[in-house]
Amino acid sequence: MNRLTSALMLSVLCITSLATLANEHKLNPATGLIDATGHNMVAAHCTACHSAKLISQNQMSRERWLETIRWMQSTQKLWPLGDAEPVILDYLTTWYGPKTQSRRAPIPAHLMPKESD
């Protein structure tokens, strides 16, 4: 297999993977956040004061999200969330929780292009 064929196969694999990921986790067009249970609560309470980008760029544990909410309540005038708080925490932890791996796995050797002589 030559380098062009290998590169083409890798491109197809990447495009297929991206399409699968996009179908599994659709983004809400208005916020750019993952459109799943709890999204509406997060959009209503969180994006009233700041961009959704501030949410999506973070990956925190449930405890850290709760600490952040408490900090916003004590210093930034965030209102009490009441019954919405567990829904918001569930959403944030599920979709914007800590990453177990921040880089993709290495490409297996058998998928790498062969060195030409």
C-alpha cells in the first residue's frame, strides 16, 4: 500500500469517526452545547450570564461544578437553583465532566504507512 492510499484510507476513517460522533452527541445550534437531558436548564440558568463556551471549555467533577456554582452564588449574584440544581449538575457532569484521556490513542502500527526503500 503506498502513502497516498494510506492517507486516503486514514482520511475516510477520520471522516467516518467524526460523522459517528456528531450523530451520537448532537450540539444544540443556539448554544453549541450537547443537546441532551438537562440542556434546557443549563441554557436557562447558565447562559443568562455567560457564554456557553465557558461551560464547554471546562471538564470538572460534580464536586468541582458544585463549588463553581456556589462561588457564582456567593460572588457573582447567581440565584438559588432549587430543583434545577441536581438536573444541571447531572448534565454538566455527564457531558462536561473530567476527561479520562485527553489525546486520541496512537495509530496502530499496522495502519501506519510503510516506509519506502
